[in-house]
Amino acid sequence: MRGYRGIKYTLFVCCYVFWVVSAVLIAVGIYAKIAKEKALLLIVVGSVMFLMTFLGCCGALRNAPCLLRTFLGILVVVLLLQIAAGVVGYLFTDMVMERTERLMMKAIVRYREDWDLENAIDFVQKKFHCCGVDGHRDWSQNIYFECSETNPSLEACGVPFSCCVHLQNQTVLNTMCGYGMQQLDERPAAQDVFIVGCLEKTVRWAKNNLLLVAGLTGGLLLLEVLMISLAAAQTSWIKKVRRQTTESAERSRLERKDSLWYPAFANFDDE
């Protein structure tokens, strides 16, 4: 029974951790949905994880084969979808890059319309020392930074301050450092702002940290395979115990039935 308890509680702990994570995702998604009418995908992903891990927790604790089989089936489907997404991403790299570039460009267009999105873009540009999607002139797609004579914005032909090259000893942040940078040639502009796009920098970072990315991805897949194996083992164990219990009960019933018969040459004469 020690082996069974190990399988049971290991599966429960794994499911419980993912259950807590899913609950946090749902809470954040609901908050974002109420505050900004967005984050529907976050709520959906969190809800699926919550339901799946809830089945796993209850099935593991209650020794319920039906719940465990349902959990096992959903987890196998999720694993296969992840593998399929990875294969498709590898085979159709150009299409994935094109879609990613399109999404990033939409984010640039919506800059200043969403505080969270603005902070996220500023973080990426400062973290990776990049500007725009393919280059700093991509910011002309935003109405505030559009480089045209009809743009009344003070930031016209400029870039956000997160694109600026900051000195190591600089203590005061100059938020106007990106003004007019789109009008300069690349060489003089590169002295004050980053001119390489964030898409290229992100891909370069992923290639340089390929072992880290592969390790995190492989770790997640291995954890899912472990949970699948534990759920399958517990289900098989429960089925085996139930079969043994049924066979034992059947043998006991037959033994009781046989005890009602007397030997053929039993002596029934009174002493």
C-alpha cells in the first residue's frame, strides 16, 4: 500500500499546484475583464486548468476511477495539442513569425490606449534594448508618434522614452529623449535610441538561451507525462484491487455454498 499511497499523494500534490495556479489565472482574468473588458483568453485557460486539476485532485483523493479517467483523457488531449503546436511552429516558422509581427504591430498601434499594454511594451524595449517591431520607425504607425506634417502631437516623429539609450550614471530620466528620432538617419539616431526591432532581439534572445527555453518546455511536458503516468497507475491499481476483492468475495460465497453439502457417506444414525 505504500506504493499506492505514494502514487496517490504525488498526483494530488501535482494537481493541487496547478489548481492553485489556475485559480490565480481566473482571478486575474476576471479582474481584467471587469476593469478593461479584456482577458477572455486568460479566463478560458484558467477555467480549463481549474476543471481539469479539480478532477485530478478529487479522483486521487476519493479513489474514483471515473474522475481519474476523465482527468487522464483531458490531459492527454492537452499534451497532444501542445506537441502539435510545437511541430506546426517548427514547420511553419515563417508564418508564425508573420503572425507574431502582426500582433506586435497591433500593440504598437494601441500604445497609450492601455496602461498595462504601455507598461508591457516599455518593459520589453528596456529589457531587450530594442525599439518597435522591426525598427524604431515602426512607431510612425501610432497616432501619437506618426511622422507627418498633419500630426499635431508633440511626440510626432519621435519614439517612446523606453527606446532611449540610458547612461550608466544617469539618475534623472529624460522622457523627451526620443523626440524627433524618426527624422534622423540610423547612424546618428543609434547614438540616442535603440534602432533594432524587438522581434529580432526576442528571437536572438531565444536562440542564445535555447537550453533554458528547451528546459522549461521539456520540464512542463515531463510534468504532464508524470501526471498522466500517475493517473494511469492509480486507475490500474484501483481496478486491480476491485477485481481481487470481487474474486475473493466470489470464492467466499462458493465456499459458504459448498459447506451446505454433506459428504456422500456421512453417518446420520443416532449414537
